Amino acid sequence: MSTPPHDPMRPDGEVNPIHTDYKIGQDNIVVKVGPFGLDIHNRVFAVSGLSVVAFVLLTLMFQASAEPMFASLRGWLTSRLDWFFIIAGNVFVLVCLGVALSPLGKVRLGGTQATPDYSYLGWFSMLFAAGMGIGLMFYGVSEPLAHFGSAIGGITSEGGVRTDWAPLGAAADDAAAAQRLAMAATIYHWGLHPWAIYAILALGLALFSFNKGLPLTIRSVFYPLLGERVWGWPGHVIDILAVLATMFGLATSLGLGAAQASAGLNHLFGVPLGNTTQVLLVIGITAVALVSVLAGLDAGIKRLSEINMVLALLLVLFVMAVGPTLAILTGVFSNLVSYLAYLPALANPFGRDDANFAQGWTAFYWAWWISWSPFVGMFIARVSRGRTVREFIFSVLIVPSLACVLWMTVFGGTAIHQLVQLGYQAAAGADLPLQLFLMLEALPLAQITSFIAIVLVVVFFVTSSDSGSLVIDVISAGGKIDAPTPQRVFWCTFEGLVAIALILGGGLVALQAMAVSTGFPFAIVLLVATVAVVKGLASEPRPS
């Protein structure tokens, strides 16, 4: 694997830089306390840091009233803004494809002579592990099963309003049609749309940092629209929203990972279920993430990501080999066809009568992905220098989307096959965090594969926490990519504390509520950013 250049911010070849008097870190406060140092943006770090600390304290102090508050907040946002989230997701896909297919796709990130810092294997491993790891483990079995069960159950209504959770028009008593609809709906949530959300912000960050010479922070993307005002309060607000969205989006994933690891440990070793176990897991895994933080990007995140890719691939190949192999192999293609066939209806924001699905599933997912976009986007930008825009977009959209199709087909398709063809109902009737392990229970070597699944959840947890703290630290340090390590330790620690607060203050409902509530304002930020990205690309030199 190639070694990153000594100065990744220096362009190679022709670029069209933005000339500004702003210097990276000029608004920072530098403090030295013994062997430890801090180099923080005075306003972004202070406001976002104090907000996170206050949230943790208030949630822990008022646990009894937190859960109903989070439930009502999530319901209000998704029921009234589902159309907004669906439209936003469509915009990001169309903009990405339009840019990639246009002459703007010839622009190279880092300059006309820049070369990639990482091989394809290392690049894909890092962006995939950071982008969706815990979510795929949690929902890989449970989401296809949930959509299948609701679809085959048909439409139910009360007072003229649908009460079922089936996507679109359901598929009452038709197992084959219900499976097609279930897999199409699942792939819709894990395919092009989420990766387009990541790609648009990642592209902007890479362009304005590597080509334009601006700090690697979210506000830089808005320079074509705000000019020098990005260094003032408009930029401060953008970066603060990015920090909070990232923090709560990560906490949602970490909470899901803790719930699933707890269920797996209970299934294998009889470890008691409950909040205590989940909190202890968050503490233990956050401690491991701190070790990875101290090791750095190449020694920590990259190695763990590659280890996880190997373990995930082995688990996928094993289930394919011992499960319904033919059904899986044919299912990859048939599920892709179903996804494309149902995509226009699933992506339609208006005139829908499947409110529970559109609001409870799609709106939540889009808000969750948007809240993850500063974290995943900046991380992808950091490791994507040297790629052309066309290569970047197609790689970030197509390759991970196909990997998600394979993953959902292998795990979700196997679970549905067990239910329909074998009459095995244990997984379908279990709680969401346990369904993966009960699907594996029906296959050979269940103890070993379930243990590997727990390890995957833990390592995905570690890489997400580590890379998330790296990104939050860069934003809160005014774009400095070499800020003192204690700052990353602070953010990594508070990611765990936020997850603990949400687990104790309402569990899954609280986790989802905070992802949606921070995803909404940042969705507006991201839509405006698409305009700035296109303007920035249009000014860059490219081969004739």
C-alpha cells in the first residue's frame, strides 16, 4: 500500500486556489498544561463542547421524562418532514450522477498531477467500515424480515388511515412478491441514496481543501456563496451544526451496536440483558477506541478497517456456502432488478399512503445518514486525494452500494428463506438486536459465527468512534488536521457518554430521535452545499 505524501494539503499540478487572508488556526486558543496541549477553535469548540456536556448531564438527571420527550420529538419530525427528507435524498443522488457524467467529472482532487494516497483495497475498506458498519450488522437481518412480514400481512387500516408498516401497497399473502418488495425497500435505504449523501459533502471537502487550499472543515465548502464571511459567525454556526450532527449520529450507531453486542453475549454466554450491560459495553469499547485514537489514522483506523473487512467477507462467504447458496446468488441480481423497478415509487415524496413506512423508516434513515455525513464525508475526503471526481463519485456510490446489496441479500435473504421455505420462525419473532444471531443459529458452527458477528460489531464500533472523534476534532480545531491528541480523546470519551445518556434516557427511541433532530437542520446545510460544490468544480482546471 502506498504511503500518503508528507504534505497532503499541497496540490500537485494545476489548481485554481482561493486566495484568502485567513490562516488555518488563526482563531484558535493554544493551551499547554504540562505534557498535554490544546489547540481549539475558540467559538466552535466552546459552543459544541458545552452543548454536548449539557445534554449528557440533563438527560442523566431527568431520565424518567426523557423517553416520552424523545418519542414525541421523533414522531413530530418524521411525520411532518418525511417529504423534505425524501426530496433531499433524491437531490443528492441526481446531483452526484449529473456531476460525474458531466465534464466536471474530469477534475482531479489534489491537482491535475495528483496521485491516490491509498490503494483501492485500503480506500474501500476505510470508507465502508466508517460508513455503514454497525448499521449493516444491526439491520442486515432485521430490516428485510420486518418489511417481509409487514408486506405479506397486507394493508390494514383504522378510520380510513393505514396502520400497517408495509412499504407501498404491500403484497398480501404472496411470499414471492413480499420478498421482492422487502428487499427493494431495504436496498433503497442502504444503496445509492445514503452514499450520495456522503459523497456530495466528501467531494466538497476534498475539493476546497486539496484544490482550493482552504481548511479541511465544513465551512470551507460554502466559500463560493459566503466569501470571507465563512470565517465569521455564519461559518461558526455551520461547523457547530456539523459537530452536533456527527456526535448524535454516531451516538445512535454506538447505541445500536451496544444493544446488538449485548444480545449476542446473552445468546452465547448468558450475559444478563439490560441497560447495565449495554453501558458497560459502551465504556469498554470506548476504551478500546481511545487506544486506536492514540495509534493514529494509519496504525489505528486503517488496520482495524482492513481486519473488519476480512472478517465480514469470511462471514458473508460462510453464510453463502452453508445457507441457501443458489437462492443467494440468484437473489443478488433479482434484488437489484426489484430495487430498480420499485425505486421511482419508493423515492416519490408525495401522494403516499404508506405513512408508517415513509416516516418511520425512510425519513429516519435519511436523517440518520445526513447526521453522519460530516463524519463520513470528511473521513472519505481525507483518504480520497488523487482521485478524479468521476472516479470518486462512481466508486463511492456504486461499490459500497453493491456491497450493501450483497450483504442484505446474504443475511436478509437467508433469514426470509429460513422463514418461508423451512418454517424457521425464531429469528422473525425475536427482538431486532437478536435476529442476526438466531438466523446464524439455524446454520452450522453457530457458536463460532455468532462470536465473529460480535467481534465485527465491536470493531465497527471502535472504527466509527475513532474516525468520528478524528473528524469532530478537525472541525472544532478550525480545520487543523494535526491538532493535539488529547482533543480527540475528549471527543471520543463524550461520544461514549452521549450514547450512554441516550441508552438510559429512552433506548432505541431516544437514539433515533436525536439522529433525526440533528439531521434536519444539517439537511438544509447540505442542500445549500451542493450549489457551492458545483460552483467550485466549475472553476477547476481539467484535461481537454
